Amino acid sequence: MSAPAGPPDTGSDKLDRGVLKVAGVVVLGAIMSILDITVVSIALPTFQSEFNATYATVAWTMTAYTLALAAVIPISGWAADRFGTKRLYLTSLVLFTLGSVLCAMAWDIGPLIGARVLQGLGGGMLMPLGMTIMTRAAGPDRVGRVMAVLGVPMLLGPIGGPILGGWLIDVASWHWIFLINLPIGIVGIFAAWRVLPRDTEQPSETFDFLGMALLSPGLAAFLYGVSSIPEHGTVNNAEVLIPAIIGLALVVAFVFHALRKDHPLIDLRLFLNRHLTIAVVTMSLFIVAFMGAGLLFPGYFVQVRGESTLMAGLLIAPQGLGAMVTMPIAGRFTDKAGPGKLVLGGIVLIAIGMGTFTQLDADTPYGLLMGALFVMGLGMGMTMMPIMTAALASLTHGEVARGSTLMNIVQQTGGSIGTAVMSVILTNNIINNQSAATFYGAVQTQSEDQLPPDLFAAGQQALAEAFGNTYVVAVVLVLLCLVPAFFLPRSKQELRLDPREEGEGDASQAPPVVLH
């Protein structure tokens, strides 16, 4: 093994060439992992016709990937410490790329679902490992900027996925939504092997087998129950309640176990850090609201306005452009002045942009909607990654891997809850309006053109209003984020200070963040 890499050069607050190279490798892996979720969602109707399967069956291609993510994320913090971030990152890329190839070779829906599990096992560790690698590479004074870099695929994935997936299916076949990962994966593996610093030997903690047996299946069961809500349209269903309750019970049991164990799978003592706790609460509310609302954007354009999936993806693109404008600025500002004021401003912008969608009609001008999405994107660039920075900046070197794992669990869980909640609210809004229900049923069977003109117009307007009413709930959830966000650090000194060591100096006294 080579000697450990020295501490990052934080004398300059700019990202040096070495950090940018590491960032490029991490972003490449993150793009593959995040794009794959949204790309596959576009292909579900194709899978139905290709494999002669029901929607509930092909939906498992999404659910299996999500459950594999949930199962593997908790162990990524321990595994990074035990095996080294470079080895584990390379292994994750190999698993994801191999899973992609097997998906493309699937001859039936069963093998496709199995290959998606393998993909999820690799993809689940890419994001938490990427956050750990980049945080250690940049050092505590530049966490905001590296989080801004990592935020690009997190924001653009839901936008670029529908565009890429729709285009590949139109010009080639469904196999290419998976085969495209092969060349990207090969480049990513080679780049990670060359660019990431070698791992150094270090003492490892005993693996928490009981914690693993409680948390991973607990999260998977809970998310399975939550993900089943849209299919059944209610929480009061055995297929929803039984796995969700069992999963929740296992997670609660893990909490009691983790608080008694010296080295648990996820160190819940991190919540003694006030900055991390506030960031987790803020992120939880934010992810539920934004990920849930994000599900509705393409639905409105496709189901109400009759656009193609590809066109819907293009119409949503201004959101990503807005985020690209503010994200680099937000990263620099967060490192210099803390995330508090920035996040508050970002939440307000998101609420203003999303508020436009509460007034949806069947003929709302596209210019107005795209402008609202751009404003939302400006807010997103000022919100998600600064919250991440608030969570990770005051952690010590040994806590970074566990902290990034914890934040990724929050994101995965919050995203699933948000998607389920908004789906059920939208479904109930449609069911409670006969015109909306009639029009929606016709859209699902692609027979809306057969409706009489008066029923078509009334149904289209009613369906648009159902989407608008659902956005009211999303806006309220976004505004609730202002409460915990108010307590985020508002200065660089406050951000770097570990609240568990008040009165003992600033973060310069904490163990340095170094590459390993």
C-alpha cells in the first residue's frame, strides 16, 4: 500500500485540479445511478407490451431497484471504513455495469427484475460513497462547493431521464436504456482506478450483524409497503400495512439496539450534532415535498396536455437550467457564510414557482409554466446541497462516511414517501370528480379522442384542476420546511463549530478531513 495521501490543500478556497478530477469520477457514477431510476420509469408501458405483463408486475422493475438500494445503503458507511472507499466504489461500479448488461439481455420480466436487484446493490452505494470521497477530498472549508458539484446529477437526473429514455426507446429499443450504461461504466471504472487515491490500511470496527439484520430488511419492508400505496389507492390495505408495520418495527428495534451498541451499523449518536439533526429534519420535509411534486410534472403534460414523454421531459428542462445557474454560486456562498439564509431564500423561490402549478388549467400557457419551473430550479440550486453541507461540514473525518450514509437513507425514504403521498392525493382528487375520472380513464386506454367534444373539454379541465389541487399540498409541505431551515447555521464559524464541543473552539480543533 502507498503512503496515505496528505490533507487537501485548503489554503485556497478554490477547487484545485485534483479535487475536480475526483469530482468528475464521482459525478459519472452518480449520473448512472440516478438516471437509471427515471429512465426505467419511462419504459414501463414498453415492458408491459414486450413481456405481456400487467402494470403491477412491470412496476417491480422500479420497486426491486429501490428495495435493493434501501438494503445496501446502511452498510456503505461500515464497508467504506473496512475495505476503503476506492475498492468499494470500484466494486459498486462493476456491479452496476454488470447488472445493466444483464438487464439488456433479459428475455422475460422475471430475469429483468432480478438483474435490476443487482443494479440496485451497486447503485445504492455509489451516492453515499461519492459524498464521502468528495467531502474528504475537498476538506471542511470547501464542502459547499463539492456538494454543489455532486448536486448536478441529483437535480438533472429526474429531468434528463425522461428525455433520454423516451429518445432511446423511439430511435432504438428498450434494451438501450440499459446498454448505454456499459460504455459509461467502463469509462467510470477506468477513471476511478486511475484518479481515486489508493486506500490505506486502517483498523476496522466489528461488523454489526444484528443491526444489519434489523435495519436493511426493515427499510426494505417499510419502503415496499409505502411504494404499494399508489397501487391500492389507500393506506388501509393488508399489502400496504403488513410490510410497512413490520418494517417500521424492525427500524424501531434497530434504534434501541444502536443506542446501546458501541459501534452500530448507523451511529445514531450523530444526532447529538445539532447541525446534522436540523439538516436531517429539513431534508426529510423537503424531499417528501419536492420528490412527490416532481412526479406530477410529466403527468400533467402527458395526461392533460397530450404531449409525448420526450416533449414532457423537454418542457421540464427549465428546472434543471435554473438549478445550474444558482448551484455553483450557492456552493461558494455556503462555504463563506453558512447555508441558513441561502436555504430560506431557496425554499421561498420553490414555493413561489410551485404556487403557479396550484392554478393549473387545461390551457395554462407553457411560457408561464416553464418560467415557474425555472424559478423552482433557482430555488433548488440554493437548497438541497447547502442542506447537505450543513449536515456534513461539522463532522470529523471518522464520521463522514456514516453521516453521508445517514443522509442518503433520509433521501431514499423521503423520496418514496413523497411519491406515494402525492400519488394517492392525485388519485383521490381524480376519483372524486366524475369528469376527471372519465377523461383519465380514456387517457389510460388511449381513447380520449373518442370522447364527445363537450366531455373532452370538461374532463381535460377537471383533470388539470386535480393536478392543481394536489400541488396545494406540495406547496404547504415546502413552506413547512421554513421552520427547521430557520435554525440552520448562518455563518461560516457556526457551520464549522461542532455543537457537541461547544466552548472547546472551532472545527480547526477537530480531526482533519483527509483522503484515505
